[in-house]
Amino acid sequence: MTPIKIIAIGGDFIGPEVVNEGLKVLKKVEEINNLSLEITNIEGGGNYYLNHGVEWEEGSYEQCKKADAILFGAIGHPKARLPDNHIAGANIILGLRQRLDLFANIRPTKLYLGVKHKLSNEFRQIWAPKNVNFTIIRENTEGLYSSPFKHRPKVDSSLIQVIDERLISRKGSKRVIELAFQYADYKESRTPFDNVNRLTAIHKSNLLLGCQIFMDEFYSIASLHKSIVANDILVDSFAQDVLRSPEKYSTCVTTNSFGDILTDLVSTLAGGMGMAPSGQINGWSSDSHGMFEPIHGSGPDIAGKGIANPIAAILSVSMMLEWLGRKQSDDKFLISAKSVEDAVIKLLQKGDTLPLDIGGSAKTDQVGDAIVELINNSS
Ligand code: ATP
């Protein structure tokens, strides 16, 4: 049996801390379900740049390209800047998205039973788990974040005015919208509010030309998917509505920077950044690529204390296993994906080993170990 090649890139600060826990979980399901994985660690990021003068070693990208999937932590070190003053390490993550053409960033927001919301430094149950279970699919290769790859002037005080370009193409819009319909169809996701498999486009087409193209494509593709109810909402309106009525959403699709900002916002509904996983993919065919990572950043403020919540990284492992299972039509991976999520669900319901950010006192590795044990006990 040819092993499945997984590349793990921890990155900076809490990135490696949470990826380590993800890898523990991955190795446990490999053992239990006979998966045959070949896991290779690659170092890189801002810290690596400070120590070695390069963001990562030459040949690293080629290794990622050959891999079946990538598990990513987080990159970003406040002191690590490239000569042009741009953040060191960003080329790794943005470069992988561009070069592997990972055009869809799938970001689920799911509130599990047992998770409280931290608001104004108090833990309270604000939203109900039955009402929070939706996914935002964010375009991942265009939008505001594609311009750094074209031209980037040195950032210093001589730069008095800039225009950040926001590229939106028909091709780029079409493929992410099509993928979102396929996702909604496969997942059979339904809105808690009215039990409808709905795909909502989030946009600003009353002002932005790019969003007009996006919406044009959205409704033309929607006409081919009659089993899914298509609707749309302006991005500013969504930002307030999703907090008041998350039950109205099941699958959403949007452009790059809107998706970036909104998914940080809605992570609060699920318990915070430590609870929000993601998968960046370009499909489910045998030659497609996938990179899976918690949506949070490198968390310099909490690094080194062992207090980062590894659940987002562990749920990203579950997403990676599910994606591999679907891509390879291999039930062992689908079963593994489910067992990881089930273990997280049990951990949260038991409530005795919760991480700090959702009201517990368990350390990063204790949370990882407890999830591994729960997987072991249920096998
Ligand atoms: P970036 O700018 O790359 O997004 P960041 O670390 O500045 O990175 P976030 O990752 O968005 O920003 O973090 C926002 C806050 O959430 C920080 O206070 C951080 O410590 C906290 N946080 C992020 N990830 C976790 C986690 N896994 N567990 C607990 N707290 C987290």
C-alpha cells in the first residue's frame, strides 16, 4: 500500500504547539484504522527567517506539491520582516494558496454542546448549539490578497498613497461558486431555521464591480442546481444578521477578504478562534490539492505557555481526513475523520479537560492527550 504523504508545517509561535496535538491525533487514527501515512515536517515562517535568513528551505514547495495533503499551523512573527518590510513567512501561506491553486477556503462554524462564549471576560451561553452550524466558503486566490504577488513597493514613509487592487474574475468566481454548490449538495447541509439546503452569497454588489461579476455568476450557476435554494445578502447586513440569527445559514460563499474577516467574526459563535478549523482545496478529484489549518494566527501573546486551544487544529485534521477519504474513495479515512470529530464532541460534553479560551484550565497537550484517549476508548 503506497503511504499517503502528509506535510506538516507548524510555522510560528502557537502554530507548532497546536499542530503537534493534531499530529498526535492523526497518528492515533492511523494506528487504529491502518491508514499508512508518511508524515514529513517542514520548518518555515517568520522565526525561521530570523534564524536562517530564508522563509523556508529551497525545495519545500516542491515537497508540498508532491504531498497528498498539508497540515498547516500559523505563520507570523511581529519582528520578522523581509527587506521590503513585508511580513516574513507570508509568502509560504499565500504562495501555497496561489501555486497549488487552492481556490476554495472552506471554514465551518459549528457550536458544540458544552462550549461557552467568552464575552467581556465572562463565560456565558449566548448562542444555542442547535442554531450554529454553517460553513463559509471563501474565494482564496483572488480579491484583495492577490496584489502582493504582482508588484509591491517598499513600505516606508515616502509612500504617501497606495491603491490595493481587488481582482475578481469570472473564472475565479465561477469555480468557487461551483465548488460551494457541490459542497452544499454533498453535505446536504440544512438551515436550523427552516431546514433548507441553502447557499447564500455574501457580497457588496451595490457598490463594487467585482461583486457584480460574482453575483452574475452566482445566479447563473444557481439555475443549474435546483435542489439548493440560492439567496444573497450584502456583506454589512450579513455581519449583523449572522450574530442575531445564525440559524438562517447553512452554506455561504463569498470573496476573499470578506470571507477572511467574516470567518474571524463568526468564530465567536463557535467559542472563538481556538474552535475554528479550515480546509483550502481545489476540488475532490484524485489530483487535487488540500491544505488544512486552524483559521487563527500565530498568537504571539499566548505562545510558549501551553495554553493555546488545539481543537481548531484537531478539527482541521478531521477535515483533512474527510477530504482524503472523499478524494480517494476510502472509507477508512472517512471513518477516521468522524472518530476525530466524535472525540472532540465527547471531550466538550464531558467538560473536564477544556482549554482556557472556552472556560477550562487544561493545557494544550492535555487537551490533545484527552482527545487521543477518547479516540482510543471508542475504537
Ligand atoms: P494573525 O494576525 O495572523 O491572524 P494573531 O495571532 O494576531 O494572528 P489571531 O490568531 O486572530 O491573531 O488571534 C486573535 C486572538 O485570539 C489572540 O489574542 C490570540 O491569542 C487568540 N487565539 C488565537 N488562536 C488561539 C488558540 N488556538 N487558542 C486560544 N487563543 C487563541
